[in-house]
Amino acid sequence: MPLFMGSVQLGLIYALLAMGIFVSFRILNIPDLTADGSFTLGLSVSAALTAAGNPLLGLGAGMLCGAAAGMCTGALQTKLAIHSILSGIITMSSLYTVNLFVLGSRSNVTLIGSNTIFTMATRAFGLNRELVKTLLPLLLCVALAGALRWFFRTHLGLCIRATGNNEAMVRASSINGDMMKITALGVSNGCVALSGAVLAQYQGFADIGSGVGIMVVGLASAIIGEAFFGRRSVGIGLLSAIFGSLVYRLIIAVALSGNFFPAYALKLVSAAIVVLALSLPAARGRLSLMKARREARRNVGA
């Protein structure tokens, strides 16, 4: 039971990350590697402000800093014509120094004895701490999914969706495609950073290496969710990202608890899950083709 509850709690926290990856990867069609750096940035800012006695400010500031990092990546892509993947790598690498600066030139910061959003809610409502650790991320997921669903139905959101679908058509319609990309990457990395900010207060510490490979986690969550829900509307896509994050954490928990893999194999297991999820459409296509060929041979034989 503790393993299941811990997986659900982490799944909800990483669902914020998955929704951010969904925005960049599915809506904008850009594989944004900034996520590894912006996640740690949100984590670091949240930890620094929480240690200073401002946990709520830590969440907001962490999210805004992540959004700024995403917009920097967008500016590199659009204003300096640097390839999208290379732009993400440049920003991600630069953020390593920024994160160390935020953490006070230390590789990790502890929040033991500090007030967090979880301890505040536990005292304010008198609830069980484990229940609070589940309800708060759930409320944040619902709030963020609702906000993103509303945003992508506004004029600006529809322009971003159109840019991801057909950039040439958008530019021909006199819409600033560069600004749409910058804004979307800002929104995406803001969500990613919010996930890191919540995680810092959940686990009670921040580590400079926390964001390594986090892009894979977000991709795995989004793709697993799509395997169940399919690729339809933005609202369904956000819901599938949350569901996929929960399933992903449960798969990881089962894989590591069954003594099939050592704890240090987490990233390898994550990569394997992503490969399997990405290969599902191709496997389905091949199976359909093989079935069509068999039916064609039967018809010819008949």
C-alpha cells in the first residue's frame, strides 16, 4: 500500500511535467530538451524560497522562471535561427550554472524543518499528511489542466495550435509564428518547472541532478496516455497525460520492487518504456498490413 500511494503521489506531481511536454511535443510539434534544465530550475527556485520561508512564492516563482527559460529557447529558435533541438540543449546546458547559483553554489539543499505547502495544508485542515500529499498534487493537476484547456481555446491558444499544425499557413494569415512558438515554449516549460517546484517541497530537498533524463519521463507519460485515449482534442490529450503519468509511475514501481532491476536502472527502464510506447503505432500498422495481405491471398485463392 505505501508503494502504491507513493507512486500515485509522484504520478500526480509528474503529471504537471507530462502536460508541459504534451504542449511542446504534441501541440507545437517540437521536441524541446529545455525540460531537463527548466525542471531543475523550478525545483531550485522553489527550494531556495521555501528554505527562506516562502513556499507559496516558491511555486509561483519557480513556474515563472521555467517559463522564462522556455521563452529563451524559443527566441534562440526563431530570432537566431538555431535548430530546435540544439536550442534546447544550449538553454539546458546554460541552466546548469543558473541552478547552481540559485542553490547557493551547492549541489543540493535540504528543506528539513522548513515550512512547505504540504505541512501548511496539514496544519490548516488537520488532515492526514499522506492524504494531503495526494490531494494537493491532484488539485494542482486539475487546476492546470483546466487552465490549459481554457487557454488553448482562446484566440492566442488557437493561433499556437495552428502554428504547430501548419506554420506556413499561419504566416500567410499574418499571424506572428515566431511569437506563437516563444509563447508556447514558455507555457510548456512553466508547467515543467511547476512540477519540479512541487517535487522539491514534496521530497524535502533539491538536487542539481534531479532533472537529468526528465524529458524521457514526460514523453513516456504522454505517449502511454495516448495509447489508452488516442490522439484527439487538447482536453483529452491533457487528461491522457495525467493518466499516462500515473500508469508510468506504477510500471516503474512494479519493475523496481520486483527485484528485476536494480534501483540505478531507473533511467534505462524509462527509456525502454518510451521505446515500447513509441513503437506501438508502427507495430499496429505492420499487423494491419499483414492481416490485409492474408485476406488478399485468401481472396486470390478463392
